[in-house]
Amino acid sequence: MAKIILTGDRPTGRLHVGHYVGSLRRRVELQNSGEYDKIYIMIADAQALTDNADNPEKVRQNIVEVALDYLACGLDPEKSNLFIQSQIPELCELSFYYMNLVTVSRLQRNPTVKTEIKMRNFETSIPVGFFTYPISQAADITAFHATTVPVGEDQMPMIEQTKEIVHKFNTVYGETLTDPDILLPDNAACMRLPGTDGKAKMSKSLGNCIYLSEEPEEIRKKVMSMFTDPNHLKIDDPGSLEGNTVFTYLDAFCKEEHFERYLPEYPNLDELKAHYQRGGLGDVKVKKFLNHVLQEELEPIRSRRKEYQKDVGYVYDVLKKGSEAAQAAAAQTLDQVRRAMKINYFEDNALIEEQSKKYQ
Ligand code: ATP
Ligand code: MG
């Protein structure tokens, strides 16, 4: 069976380091591994409109921002198909058919959607499109017969929902769709990177982000004002790692070689953590180290982005070509789906003959 990746991001803002460790960094590694037959990376503008219906300009402006972040991180249009969701009408058609296979109560149980509804204060006025976006996400994944979906932990309920739809569809209409697997980051800190304020998740909508395109001075300021252990008041006090954002970020970003370069008195992160917990290690020293680590990781991304920013026309061209190729692939799946669902009336000669005979 072909190995196919589908994943993507909502164009609701520039991408941040949470996206990077949760999914983007992995995508680039998978792309360069050469192990995948096809890689589809989708800018989910239609999904972004489900909770930004009154602000299409925001979505429109951020398409190129997300695409620039992709290219800056090393996604290569020669190897990965970058496309825009709304340009593939087949995805809407597929969602519409899948809606018959999912119950309202099943959608209501989705924990990520529940949290997002609270965050957006939708309460009793949830847009239907937003409520049903897990179904549309199932359409995105299955339209490309994706086998692998590299995403952060918040996407787990979406992949479960997708798998249920695939099983239901294949049971009712015959083996047609491909059952996808989620690919989570292998490091717990990367599954759901907290915001710089220590709050649940770094998220474009919460304003607690370090963006991939951030300038060095901004990165430094954000790191230096990051949430740590509020009870670690004096350097000699023992510090706690639990909920300590600076250490979570080190878990996500730091490699042993960073110690040689920026903090040679410690051989590795375990030793640094042990010292912090014993007492005698100040927050400022740890933050300065994290700043070095982040600056090193983000510098090449920022400078590549600046190069691509000089030719935005090229970026749109990449998305246009990618969208055309993605549309052709989705159209093939829709042919299979229509055939399986027996709604391929005009290519079904047996049906036409049978109906004609009925009235002979
Ligand atoms: P929005 O607030 O508009 O939903 P977002 O910041 O949650 O934006 P998405 O576009 O919804 O970003 O998510 C894109 C991908 O990035 C998903 O795979 C998601 O799991 C991953 N991701 C987003 N935020 C984080 C995070 N803080 N840590 C790890 N992965 C993340
Ligand atoms: Mg999100």
C-alpha cells in the first residue's frame, strides 16, 4: 500500500514554535526521509472560516503567511504538495456524505471541540460548520487516501472520528476508504507545547506564542518573561519542573550539543534539571540558555523566510499548482466514493438497462 501523508494548519495567523515541534519539524523530516509516496500539506482556510466567518480578510491574509512559514521550515514543493483546502470542492462533497454516518451526540463528545467552543465563548450559538469540522477533517484526510497524519495531541479526537467514519463507510458501502494512523511527536513536551504564559497550549488565538518569524530581540524578551516555578524565589530554593514552561521548552528543543556551545558546565538536560530541583540554580541562567537554543533553531528559518518574502508571486504559484494536483487526486477518490455509494448513475450501464427493462 502506498504511504501517504496528509496534514495541515489553519490560516488564522503566522505559525509558532508549538506548530513547529508538534507537527512541522516532523513533516520536514518525513519529507526528507524519502519513505513516503505522496505528501499533502493543506492550508485549511475553509476550516478557519468555520469560526471566522465574519473575518474572511484575516483568513485571506494569512494564507501566504502560513505558506511562507512552510517554505522557511524546509517543506519543498518538489517533494510535498502544498495546497489550499477551499480550492478542492470534492472535500465539501465528501463531508456532506460523511455527515450521514455521524451522530450529533458523537460530535458533542469531541473533547477538543468542547474546549474550543468554551475558548471562543460560542456556548449556545455554535456555528454548524464549526461543530461539524471534525467531519470535514475526515474528508480532508480520506480524500487523499492518507495513511499517516502527523499532528499534535489536540488532533487525536479528529483522527479517531476519521477512523470511525472510514470503518462505517467501508462496512456500509464496501472497502473504499483508507484507514489513517495518527503520528504524534515522540516527546511529551512537543505534543501540546504550552504558551509562554504557562497556559494550556500555545495557540494563535490566545496570544501566548513565539512565532517562527519572530525577530531575535522579541524572542529574547518573551523567553526572559516566561512562566517558571512561582515558588522558586531565591536561587538557593529548590525549584520544581512541574508546569515549568522554561524546562518544557528545553525538553522540546534542547540537544546535547547545545550544552557544549552555551552551557558547558552541564553535560546534559538531566543534570541541569537535577541542579534546579536541588536548589542553587537561578531562573535567569536557565532562561538565557533557552534563549540561545531557540535563537539557534529559529535563525535559519527566519532568514529563509526573508528570502521567500522577496517573491510572494512564487509562493502563490506553488499553492496554485499544488491545489490543481490535489484536486485531481481528490477527484479520483470521489469517483470511487460515488461508485461505492451507487450514485454514479450515468456511468452505470447495468442500472440504465435494468430500469429500461422494467417498463418493457
Ligand atoms: P487556532 O487557534 O486557529 O486553532 P492553532 O494554533 O491551534 O490555531 P492549528 O492550525 O489549529 O493551530 O493547528 C495546526 C497543527 O499544529 C495541528 O497539528 C496541531 O496539533 C498542532 N499544534 C497547534 N498548537 C500546538 C501546540 N501548542 N503544541 C503542539 N502542537 C500544536
Ligand atoms: Mg487549533
